[in-house]
Amino acid sequence: MSNGRHLAKDLSWQAHPRRMCPRTASCGCTQMRFCPFAQRVHLVLDAKQIPYHSIYINLTEKPEWLLDKNPQGKVPALEIVREPGPPVLTESLLICEYLDEQYPLRPLYPRDPLKKVQDKILIERFGTVLGAFFRASDGGELEPFWSGLDTYERELSRRGTDFFGGEQTGILDYMIWPWCERLELLKLQRGEDYNYDEERFPQLTLWLERMKRDPAVMAFYMEAEVQAEFLRTRSLGQPNYNLLVKDA
């Protein structure tokens, strides 16, 4: 991993990812530290203990080389440094599925084809839930977000396991976690309006505490106050991408 400093325009060629990525790394992950979609990829990389190097990007002033490697300029992006090219993958869900297939030890997707499809359906359905989260975060109604979480409360209860993946975390756990981690941020943003109900979500409440102890989650966990400060600077038009860098 890098020190978390986000690279911007007009940096010297020594800052190019090919210069930064150590030979021991299997891939380079281009991301933005405060992006929940990039967090998905980071969680999978850490859970499967895949050697990698993070390259953090200032999305306001993207370095010129980023578009050469990734014309969309999106994060996350994964450069497979040991393959000819090397190829660059984008879209968090596609990257995570590739990593799980390419590195079969500690599988995250279920091996059973039916269960795998069922998890994929629940991951896809979460798209509407995170949309409701973003609206709630911007001051919209909270209930649509809670209604979306009802599906996952029922599913976790139906499975009767500590995690959606069973007795240990699986792909569904990691794909929905970044927004569940941000419940504390939502609480901070909404103040007295925040009305998360532990009686409505008994299984998810226990799941949240278990997830906080997961090594991959702990490696990338960010306090709500830090997330809120980044959003504050972004709302002012001057996002401080380097909040976590000691000399920022």
C-alpha cells in the first residue's frame, strides 16, 4: 500500500504507478481513499491476502497518465501488472469477481452455482439501497434506506449464520459493507433525525459488530468524523483528499 497521498496533475514521471508498484505486487489498485466503491475492491484484496499496491488519485486534478491507462478516468481501477499489456479492469463488482476467480484460495463467492447467483441478485438489488443512502445523506427521507435494509435483515435471519457468507465473511458481506460502515456517518449528518432501530434490525445489528472485527474491514476502516470532514471540504469545492496523510 502507498501512504495514502493522492496523486494529481503535473507530477514527475517517478510518480507513475509503474515506478511505484513493487515487484512483489500482483496488481496495482487505483482508487480514491474516501470512495465506497473503491473500498469494495480493497476489502477483497485484503480478505484474500493478494499482494497489491494502492495508487490514490486526486479526482479533481487527475494525473495525465491516468487517462492513458484508464480512458474513463474512473476509480477503482485494477492494473494486472504481471499480465502482458498490462490490462486495466474497471467497475468494482467486475474487479471483485475477477479477483475471486483468479485467486481461488479463500473463496468469497459461493461455490454452489445457485447460491452464487442468489448472492449476485442481492448485490445487484443493493444498488437501489445505496441510492437511498446517498439521498438520505443529502437530507432526504431515511425510511427508503431502512426499507432497503429490511431485505438484508430478512436474508441474514433466513440464513441463520453470523455472516452472509456463512461462518466467515463472503462476497455479499464485503459488497454491502462500505455503506453499512457509513451508518455512523449518517448518524453524524442527521443528528436527532437519525432513527436506526435495533429492534427492527436485530440480525444486522449483530452483523455490524462482527464486521467491525473482520481483519479486512479493520485494515480500511475510517472514522465517521474523518468521512464527514472530507465531505465538508468537498462541499466547499476544495476536497482535501490527503486528510489521512500525516503532513497534510
